[in-house]
Amino acid sequence: MSPAGIDAPAVSSWFATHVPQAAQPLRFELIAGGHSNLTYRVHCADSDSMVLRRPPLGHVLATAHDMSREHKIISGVGQTDMPVPRTIALCTDENVNGAPFYVMSYEEGAVLHSAEESALVPAGERMSLSRRVADVLALLHSVEPDDVGLGDLGRREDYLGRQLRRWTRQWEQSKTRELPIMDELATELDARKPEQIGSAIVHGDYRLGNMLTSGGDIVAVLDWELCTLGDPMADVGFLMNNWVSPDEPSAGTSAPTQAGGFAARSDMLDWYADASGRDVSNVDYYRAFSYWRLAAISEGVLNRYLRGVMADAEETDTDVFRQSVDFLSASAAERLAVR
């Protein structure tokens, strides 16, 4: 039986024409861990594997789940030294599987979603992995978008303004209850917007949980659905929020760095600043912005769970998402000293 979101006969037929190197018959397996775009491992008859990505089930914010766009981004940054999977094929015909999808290479590595998984990383590899996380982010931000065919990915200027407008709309469309602090934060974040210094390719969700890792290195950076052009410091603020020390609380699920043995936030900032040449002194604003934005995203996921359109809806405790939104909005307020 195929997992939700996959019409196995139709997709297999499409593979036969567009990905003939995939030995049939094919078997599709939903890869756990994602609450947005759905990711499947495609098991080929010759023991090879590929990965298929498609939008989540149900109504979602269209621009955040554009398969052609995500395929284009990975193909573009794949031209550089950035560690990313290799794109293989793109299907834009919704008649095949109900939604567009694309296929990319399957890469071996561990995804560190939680402290339990990070605890399995040898202690001697955690510091080298930390340094690599900082350096790869600086590498991404050094890529000129025009050089890799991504100059039209988005407007370069006023990144924060665009993001604030976008996620304010998303919050209004998907909120499941009134939470006045989210509106107050949007007002404060807009009033305190720092001047954007330069622009870059912004991943939008850069953290250990969106990477395949092995041997203290990054095998591949994943989940580019929120990528755009804009202020690179937004990625830095987001990464710092996810770089949680063992004695700190985290939003909802355990943060991978809570296992200990990873670099301190201050070291990560110093390494990024050295590698990128950027001023990171205003990082607290970007941390507040990232907390607020993630609260809006999490509320959207909660909304989809409550409507029963997520693949694992029956097994998911939705209270975790409510608590996460509350924690994230309170954390943003703390960074901005609101209330």
C-alpha cells in the first residue's frame, strides 16, 4: 500500500518515461520528520534510492510549496560548493499525482532532529560539525544569485518588510485562536527594522534538523521551500534560536544541540562573522523576528492538523503546537523587551 500523497501506478509510469534509470517496480516510503512539504524515499528494484518531494495535503500558502521553485533553487546552489542533493527530474503535471513534485538524489546521513539523535554523534565530531554549520551558512551567503540562475528568485531589498507582511497575512489566515502578543510583535518588529546591509540567498530554515550529517560534516542541506533573496542576518538569527544549550528550554520538541558538546552561540557568531565579514551585533532583533515568524508557521501547521489534512494527523498531539506557538511568541517578546 502506498503512503498518502502518492499515486504509485501513475508516479511509477511517469518515472518510466522521465527517470528511466530508476529500476522498476518502485516502492514509496514517507520519510518522517517533515510538517510541511512531504518527502518520500523511492526504493528502486536494484536497491538504489531516490527522493521525491511534493506539497503537503490540503490548502497551504502556495508560494511556500512551489515545487518548480524549490527544484530551481537546489539546482542553482548545486552549481556551487554548497552541499545539496542532486536534482534529477521535475513533474509539473498535476494529473500525475494531484500536485507537482520533483525527484532528487538520495544521500546517506543522519538528520539530527533532537538531542536524542545528536547524542549518538561521537563527542569528537560535535565541535567540527558546529564549525561546519557556521562556515556553510557563510558560504551560502557568499553566492551571487545571478551567477547560479537565481537572480529572479525574489526582490533583494526590504526583506524584513516583505517577510513581516507575508507572515502577518499568514497568521491572520491560519490562526486558531486570538493571541494579541503576535499582533504587538508584528508592530514592534516593523517599527524597529534595521537597515538591510547587502543581500544574499536566504535559506529561511537553516538548522541541524534540515541537514544530513556524517563524520562531523554536512552531507547535504535540505528543505529549501522558504528560500528567497534578502537579508542574510535572518538566517543567522534563526540558527541562533535553534542552537540551544543543554540548560535552556526549547520550543516543543528537543533541540539537537541540547545533547551538549556543540559550540557556544558566541563561537558560532564569531565563526560566521569571520567567514562572512558581516556585522552580527544586531542579532537579537533577528532572533526576535525568527521566533515570531516560526510562531506564525507553527500556527499554520496546527491549523492543517486540526483540519485533518496532514499525513500523520491521527498520531499527532496538537497541544504540542499550541505550546510551541506560545513559547515562540514569548521568546520573541523577551528578545525585543516587549511587555
